[in-house]
Amino acid sequence: MASVRNLVLSAAGCLAVLASAATADGEDHLISKRQLSKRFIDADGNYNISFYHINDVHAHLDQFSSSGTDCTRPERGCFGGYARVRTVVEETRPSHADSLFLNVGDEFQGTMFFSFYGGEKIAETLNQMGFDGMTLGNHEFDKGDEHLGQFLENLTFPIISANVFSDNEKLNRTIKPFHIYDEYELAVIGVTTDTTPSISSPGKGTIFTDHVKAVQDTVDFIRATTNIKRIAAITHIGYDEDQRLAKETTGLYLIMGGHSHTPLGDFAGAEGPYPTIVNNKDGDEVFIVTAYRWGEYLGYIDVTYDADGKVLEYHGAPIHLTNTTEQEPELQAQINEWRKPFEEFSKQEIGVSNVILDQSTCQTKECTLGDFICDAMLEYRLNGSTPENAPAFAMTNAGGIRATIDEGPITRGEVLTSFPFGNAVVEVTLTGQQIWDAFEGIVARVNKANGKAVTSFLQVSRGIKVKWTPTDAAANPSIGKLVSITIGDAPIDLTKSYKVVTIDFLAGGGDNFFSPPLTGFAVLDTLDEVLVNYVVAQSPVDIALDGRLSPASKCKSRRKRAVKTVEMTGQ
């Protein structure tokens, strides 16, 4: 296939061009459009359709600050919120005769709207948005199959995932591998990351098959049993896996992705072009788009399919939702009302920070919020221990740290937004060898015992220092070969036993840190309460990185732009 004509415009420009083109058609084209069922098929059989897409909103029904917490300081900027999404969709979609609005998963987990209501208010919101379909993210399984099944039964649009199979009656009834939009002669396939069992809480009877095989088998089935040639996919598997999916399949030419929170586009901090173009097994171009996270951007791409279902041309760009975008008043009024039961609790100030407790780099290196939460966990257990049985250090998964806490007053709401999972602190006893093997797998991203992927980086407390040699420092300095672990003032003793503070999610096998999962531990206080008490004790918070996690060899300049932020974990 010849290279596509790149017609990428600004989002505003795209919409203006479409609107003016529709006006320019005039009455002389109305008859031909009716004859073609309003599908805008030209004389060569080419067909134009627009896609709106959004992913990884994580319960951000309302606007938020740049750190992802409640927007309490509008002068610093407010972003996202479904009222803004609704404004853009309702103002622009009527000018697109053929369009789909698709949700790429992870609506659950991240703010008090989920912590307080579960999926109830999320479902109410999604049903008002005009979505045409949704795939499942890993976080949709955080409260188990039954909770998810009830949520899905309340939705009014198709739920699509070709690689999810369940013995839960509600899930089995509501999830379908693909959906055909007859009026557009187009099929949409969905898939969900197959790491979900290790990063969320699906039932034992719910399985996730290989997404590449699932997509190819579904494409082949659609083409063998229908006349549909236009096929797109909504994929909650991550940007890197989207590219692999594109390379290893045929018959699929548009992928709308999520899971990795990857910003694509022509703006500061973007990690790739929108769309990213990859050649498939046949050498044809596949177009990959994703819309960052939390609903800060609404993805928009307009594509032209040829008669064989291949994409001939495109234009589009992610639409940034900022203070300049009006909030649709009816939906915003509902969201404001939903806030009232938890607003006073959420606004309670528990302390103050003199520094930004940063989450943005936790998946690739030591971060201040990672240091702070692990020190809080360690201090909590030290206060409950005698010198003889005191823990040596604390550790947690970077993926469980969800949002930066800004300098200034710290509220309970910020704590719950940063640590929304309801995890509990546990204390386990590990040999030095177990610690070494676990950390070796974390740094290498492959568990030594079972050979499966480790799906998060770690953060640790004072009392331990970890060094490794990066495999490719330019690409990601956190991945490499473990060099040394120092516990206290001495190198780790592989034969010695150490008490370690962590969270129940990790001890139970989450993120594949420990294999087999640890057993016999007692569940203690919840992580958010431990952190609240630590903030009160430490306020005003004033910490700095101290090198507890560091590559053994450092380059003077790793990269000019930030290392890619990847959600390698559902936590």
C-alpha cells in the first residue's frame, strides 16, 4: 500500500474543515448522499468516517488539576471532566454524518467518585455521553466479576473484548468479541490486557487469552462470515503492545488504544505522533492512536477507507480539554451534586507539604511520593515493633501510586486519589535470597521463578539501597541487571531472614513480584490511613530524593525529554 497522505491538522482545524466541507456540498449533493445511505462513498468506493475515542479516565468524572487531584486552584489550570467531553462531542458530532464514539477502558479507580459510589455514577455518566462501544480495562475488574457484571448490565452500549472469557453469568452475557455497526458497514474488535489477573481482581473463572491471536482470529472470522471489510480495534493493552499487534496481524488498519497512558500528538511531552503508523505482516499501514489519560484529551481521527477496507488518508488530532472548554451545564450539575456526600470528608486538610510529592517518575526511578509512602509504611511498623523484631525496610509497587500531591495543604481527598485501591499494609518475613530474586525480577521486568512479566517498577523506604546496571539507559534506565542490595549498613545476606513491610496486593502475587505468592501474613491498617497519620506527624513535609534506588552507572545526559510514563500495572 502506498504511503498515506498525511493530512494531520490541529483539532480545531480538522473540525472547521469538516464543517465547511459539509456546507460546501450544498443541495446538489443531497440526492447522491441519500442513494449511498449517507455513507459518503465516492465513485471509487472510498468511504469516510470519524472516530472519537477516550481511554483511562480513571473515575475523573469532574475536572482536575495537572496532578490528577481535585481542581482546587483554577488559576493553575483545570483539565478534563466529562462535562467538557460532552460539550465538544455535542458541538462537533452533528457535522459528522458518520462517526463513532468509543471508550477504551479503565473507567474505574482513581477518584472518590469510584471509591464512594463504585461503578454506579460512572455508568450513569457514560450512558449520557453517547458512546457507541467500550472495551474493558484491567481496572474494571478491581472489585471482582460480580461488581463489574452489575456495572455492565447498567450500560446502554456494546461491551467488546475478544480475549475475555468468563464463567460469571453477567460477564458472559454482556461481553462480546466484536460489534458490527451495520449502518457504517464496519466492525469494531476489542481486547483487554492479558496481564489483568496479576494486576487486578478477576474471578478464577475469568480468563484472558493472547490479544494478538484473539484479534487475528476475530478479523478472520468477520471476513469469512460477513461482507464487512472495514475493521477497527479498541485495545486496552498499551502503546508498545499496540505496535506489536499491528505488526503481527493482517486485515486491521486502525487501532485506538489505552492502558499505557501514552500522550501522542504534536505538543510538548508527546511521546510519538498521532497517529503512529506501523506496517503489518502484509506491509500495509496500520494507524495507532491513543488519548493520554484521565480525560485530559479527547481523541479524534477522521479516516478514509478504500473498497478493501484499507485506510487511504486521515486527519485528526487529540483535543485538549482545558479551562477554555465550556462544561456542559446539565451533566456538570449532576457531578456537582454527586460530590456532596464525600466533599467535606475529601476537603479535610491533614497537613502541609513544602515540596511537590511527585508521582510522575515512579515507574522508572526513585520518586519523592514513593519515598514518602514507603517511609510511612516503615514508620508505622517500627512504632508497633520492638527493636528485636523491627522490620528492615518497606516496599511497594510504583503502579499503586496514582497521582502527585502538590505543595501546600494536603487533603484527605488527595491521599485517596494518590492511593485509591484500599490496599492494606502487611509484614512478611523473607530470606535474603527471596529478596534478591524478587528485586532481580523487578529490575529485569521478568520474574525469575515463573518467567512471566513483572508489571511494575518498585519504590522502597529508607533502610535499603538498590543498584542495577541498565540494559539500555537511553530507552529506560530502570530496566537492567541487579548489581547490589544494601540493607542497613551491610550488603544483603542471602541466608539471613528479614522482616519486610509491603502491601497485601504484592504479597498475594500482584504485579508478579513474588512467585509463588506469599502466605501466612496478617492484614493490618489500610495504606491511606497509614499515610494520613504519617502526614500529620511529619507536617510540614520537606523531603528530597536520597539515592535509595539508582542505576550503578549514570550518564551525564540520559534524554532531553522525560522517559515514557508507562502504566505497567493495574495498580
